[in-house]
Amino acid sequence: MPDFAPGGKELDCQQTLLVIKPDAVRRRLVGEIIRRVEADRFRICDVRLTHLERARAEEFYAIHQGKEFFAPLVDFMTSGPVMALRLERPDAVRRLRELAGATDPKQAKPGTIRADFGTTTRENVIHASHPDENPEQEIRFYFGNHR
Ligand code: CMP
């Protein structure tokens, strides 16, 4: 079903990347997370379960290189498989970040995925592309040139 802005104009679809992190895969939260994004009218365009090699995790999080949490973040992201999903809906990037909640689960709004399931700032269940951190490039990282 298409989405419409007030006045009846059809809204453009946008794509974003969701990564379900190793903590969530281990804790069998994949189904619940996908249920939530589908209930919010995201369409799943592509999905991939993969175990990142260290160099790949370092590349994905290169923007955080030099920060004190970088090495433990890479340890965590390579500690088990992740599930990457290419998702689509109008306003996808902003909306997925809203569903995700703040990076620190303790600061996240009640009802968001991180508030409900995150345990620490690092083990925060999912990654959702940030509008300033090139969602297109993040999608390509997992899915190559998909269009
Ligand atoms: P994510 O949205 O995937 O983007 C970068 C990740 O680094 C973040 O989620 C957390 O997993 C992790 N991270 C960010 N800030 C911190 C921090 N202060 N301490 C530990 N981990 C962090």
C-alpha cells in the first residue's frame, strides 16, 4: 500500500540499513526486531546473515577509529554473526532511528528497541544508519551495488 502525505501526495520511498548485532542474534531477538520494523511498515528488500572479519568491522566503524570504545566495539561486532537488512519505506532513515532509540539503552525512550533489549552502550542490539553517515554507503558495505 503506498504512503501518502497530507493532501494525498504519495511519499517517496527511502532505503536504510539495519544491522542486528551479535548480542541480539545470540539472544534470539531477530524475530522480535523484524516484527517491530514490519509493524512500522518497513519493507524488507534484502537480508544477509554474516560473521564479520575484523578488518571488515574496522572498515564499517572507521569513523570511530581512535576513540576509546573502538577496539572493544570491533571485538563485539566480530564475536558472532550479525544480520543486515536493507529496508525501505518513506522517511526510512529517520524513522528507523526513532524505532531504535538512543545509543545508550538507559537514555533510550521507553518502547524503543534499545530501551527494551539493549544492555550497554556497546551491546545495544542494533545499528541503524545515521543520516550524516552515508546510509547508501552502509547499504553497499553489506549488499554491494544492489539497484
Ligand atoms: P552504533 O549505532 O552501531 O554506532 C557505533 C557503535 O559504537 C554504537 O552503536 C555502540 O555499539 C558503540 N558505541 C558508541 N558509543 C560508545 C561508547 N561511549 N561506549 C561504548 N560503545 C559505544
